[in-house]
Amino acid sequence: MSATARCRDNGLPDVEAAIRAFEAGEIDPDRFDHEAHVRVVWCYLQRVPAAGTISRFTSALRALTVRFGMPQKYHETISWFFIIVIADRVARSAHRDWEGFRAENRDLVENSSALLRQHYSAGLLDSPEARQRFVLPDLGVP
């Protein structure tokens, strides 16, 4: 079972197992789409505060991109942006299960690029600086 599937149920062992699997790189890169990223971040936030999620998730994601031979795919600003937005949404959500959270926050998984474009210009996101470190939005604060 993949890390992303394990955290769907929001059960203590499943969420923790998903985090362990992600950190160990035991995921299928072909199935690790944007929704899977959001789901894993949601799993972290069930156990770890936002600052710890940023540290652990980005470290594991960097390692995964290297392991899968795609280090150029890692983008620090996009990663931090979505973790921060997801953390805010988790804090405000009445839903404590993944499916409820997903249904309440469809824009995070179905139209995430539009959400990102509301806050960042293409020029800034395409910059080497934004890829290497978190930069604040240039179009609006989330």
C-alpha cells in the first residue's frame, strides 16, 4: 500500500506509517502527483506543527527528488507555500479526516496552480532564487 493511500483513514498507525514511508522514500514516483503531496502534508499536520512539517516534508521531498533522479523538480517556494496554506486550512477545518478535508478544500488539489498564481508571478516562481529558498509572494498575501 502506498504512503498516500495509508493516510486516507486518519488512523494513528496509518498516518504515522504514511509519514515513515514518505521519509523512507517508499513511494511510487509515478503516482506521487500534486494531490498525493497535499495528502502527505495533511498527514504530517495531524502529528507535527507547521514548522516541523516544513522541515521534515521539504527534507524528505528533496531526498526523494534526488533518489528518483529529478533534483531539478524540487521547488522550495512552492513547497513552503502549500504547506503553509494547508496548515492554515487544517487549523480552520471542521473535518479531521482526509476525505472531509479534501472535499472542503478542493482548490488545493483540483486547481492548485490557480491558487499559486493568485499570489506569485510566473517570473518570480521561475527564478532560481525561488527554487532554492522560500520567497514571499509578490502578488498578494495568502
